[in-house]
Amino acid sequence: MAKSRNVVSVMKRIVLIIIILVLLISILAKSAESRSLKPATLANERRKLSLLLKALNQAAAAADATDRQPAKVSPGGPDPRHHFQKNL
């Protein structure tokens, strides 16, 4: 009787291992079915990236040029309404 219980537990383990292997193989097979990106798509993405970098450089140059000259010149000191110290 102990021998038959031992055989049953071994059979359960074997069935469990087979189920796990089948699931693992099916997951691996499913992931292998995915399509890779077309080279033309990658080329388009590179072109878009280069255009984006070019536009970013132009925007940075334009912002740098406007930052050098202030839009408003101070008349000779800080504005007393906005820059004051409280007398304690």
C-alpha cells in the first residue's frame, strides 16, 4: 500500500512537470512568432529624430539670442514696491 502511494505521488509530479513544460514551450513559441520591425520603419524613425534634433537646436539658438538682450531696462535700481525690506 505504501508502494502504491509512492507511485501515485511520483506520477503526480511527472504530470505536473509535463504540464509546466508544455506551458513553457507554448509561451516560448508564442513569443517567437512576433514580427520584427521593418528596416524602412527604423529609417523613418531615424529621420524623424534627426529633424527633431535640428529643430531643437534652432529653437535653442533662437532662445539664446533673445536672452542676451533684456526686453525691459531698469531705470536705475530696484523697484521699491516689489523689493523692500521690512523694518523690525
